[in-house]
Amino acid sequence: MTTAQAMLDSDFALLSDLFAAQAAERPDAIALVDDDRRLSYAEADQWVDRIAASLQRDGLKPGQAVAIGATPSVHYALVFLGALRAGGAATPLTASAAPAALGGMIADCGSRHLFLDAGMAGTLAGIELPKEIDLIPLDLSSAGTPLEGWVEDEGVEPAPVAVGPDDPFNIIYSSGTTGSPKGIVQSHRMRWGHIRRAGASGYGRDAVTLISTPLYSNTTLVAFVPTLAHGGTAVIMGKFDARRFLELSHAERVTHAMLVPVQYKRLMERADFGDFDLSSYRVKLCTSAPFSAALKADILARWPGGLVEYYGMTEGGGTCILLAHEHPDKLDTVGRPAPGHDIRVIDAAGNELPPGEKGEVVGRSEAMMTGYHNKPDQTREAEWFDDQGNRFIRTGDIGRSTRTAF
């Protein structure tokens, strides 16, 4: 058994350590691809070491945020992984947010660095940023010290950092229904749950995942993180385009993709959809918005491979999974709770309701946020505890518990 596989079979492992193990065992395997570059695991791992060492040189403390606001790319992915190896919390910022909101996220997370590109620099023009923050462009823009000029020389390694399951993996900012972005802190334990569950979806060293949603989205990380942990290839699109997605699927022999419903709709509506060889697909994933039964049926009929829908929140809690290819008669549902996920329904007073009653959906699992960054009161508002003191996350969604068989 390889070191990487032993780690995957263990009770807990870090993505950074798994990535290093994959690089040691298969140095020439391709890890990251975008329109401009293809990096092997060995090349990518060296970059991750250099970035991590540079962050530590600049005084990064364990658990401290590392802010990234840029178009998805190989360099973006390397900084994300470098932040983790340095012991920090990767903090991808919503590039489409309003300037004032972005400024608030940067101030709230407390990052000493902002990795950005020309687009983000333009958005932030006129916004007062913390004086101590260093701007590091990932492209050739002149927003600050370029990545190539900031990063340590080849061969430099970071100092080892003790990281535990409950330490922060990332902070994702989401406005939810309040309009005020909150930093959702997710732990290494939460991401480990995604990595461990991914084996059932066919992730492995021969997996090729097409990343076409933003890297600041939990939707994307649910597919991106397991791909690299299991030694596969992540093909990164800077911006979604339906025809380009199909071209890349054909050319790269893509096996996995995570898409939102509107992307599926645009793909299936293309007159040339059938012109592309998609036979390499094993699993297609979907989440983040209502997914019509008719669209699911069309995908099952014309797109090879399985189709899996997730219902859940960035905050975590309880997730439902519909294996649409196994249950084509249940396409009007979001499936059943994932293994180990406890989902219940409560009334306005916080009392648990029996099956058949309608109320707010709450959920509990290993995949739960630690809390909202710097917002203890709002964290408490998002929690519900049962009679045994078990912590659940409130969704704000209305649902009905049923006993429907699958």
C-alpha cells in the first residue's frame, strides 16, 4: 500500500500532506491545468513549498487568513494549497462582490496578504485597505509585487506546522439572506469528510475534474479538494463558457464535474451538445440551486455517467444526496441524508416535529462550520441543540420530514 493510500484509509489526514505524498509517489502525473500551463505533482508541490515558506517568512501565524481574490487559475490553486501548508486558512474572496463588501471581507479576515489580479485591483480602486496588507498579483498586472518576485527561491521549504482536525481550513464569505457577508470558518475535519466520501464517487489517481465554478465557492471546493487529495487532475476554467466546457471535456477526457443547474441548462440547450465525446464521464455533480426533474432526466438520457445532486449549505450541517442515475423515479426530490448526517425539522419555537409536519430544516454531521468569523452572536443564531445537547445548523429552509423509501 502506498503512503498516500494509507493516509486516505486512516481516520484523518491533511490535504497538504496528501498532496505531498501524491507528488512523492507520482511526480510526473499532472496535477493542475489551465489555459496557460500544466503542472505535474512534483512541480506543483515545489511551488506550494515556496509559497508556504514565503508566507511564514512574512510572519503568517497558525490559523491566520490568507486572502485570495482573482480569476481561477493554476496560480490561484497553488496559493490556496500554499496557505494550508503554511498553517494558514485559505480565504478565497467573492470576486463579483461590490467594492465596499470586498473591503469589509478583507478587513474582517485579517489577512496580511491579498493575492489578486487586474480585475480585483480595479474593483478595489478607491477602497481603503489595511495599511499592513501586501498586494501580490497572480497575473502580469502592476497591483503590487508580482508572485514571481515575492516567492522564495526554488528548494526553500516551509517550517513544519502542527495542524489538527478542528483548526481552520478555509474561510468562505457568504451573504446568505442578510446581505451582509459573513466569514464561514470550515475546519480540516469538515474537508476530510469530503475527501473520505469522494472515493464512492470514483475519485482516484485517474480522475480528471473540470473546475468551472469559482474557487471562492464551497460548491467548487467539494470537488476540487477531493480531486487533489486522491491524486487526480484538476482542469481549471477561468470563466465558464458552455462550448469551451464541452471542448475541454472531450480533449482532457474529463471524468468528474461539479456544476450548478443554470450551467447544466446552458450545456443541454446547445445544438452541438451531441458532437462531443463525453464517454469518459463517471460522475457529474450538482448543487446550490433548485434542479428541475425535467433537466435531470435530460442529462441522464444524453450525458454518460452518473448524476449526483447535493442539498446543503456552505455552513454545513445536514446534507441530502440524490443518486439520480440509481433512482430515476425520484428526480423531484433531493434524495436522502448522507451517511452519518442527522436531519430534522423544528417549529418556530425550536421544538422538534414528527414526520409529516412542516418546519425549518436543521442538520448535524462532521461537515459543520466552526462558526462565523468574528461573529459569535450570529453563530449562536445559526445553531440549534437537541435534548441531548447535540449541535445542529439551522438552514432557514422549510421542509417536511418523510419516511419515503428509496
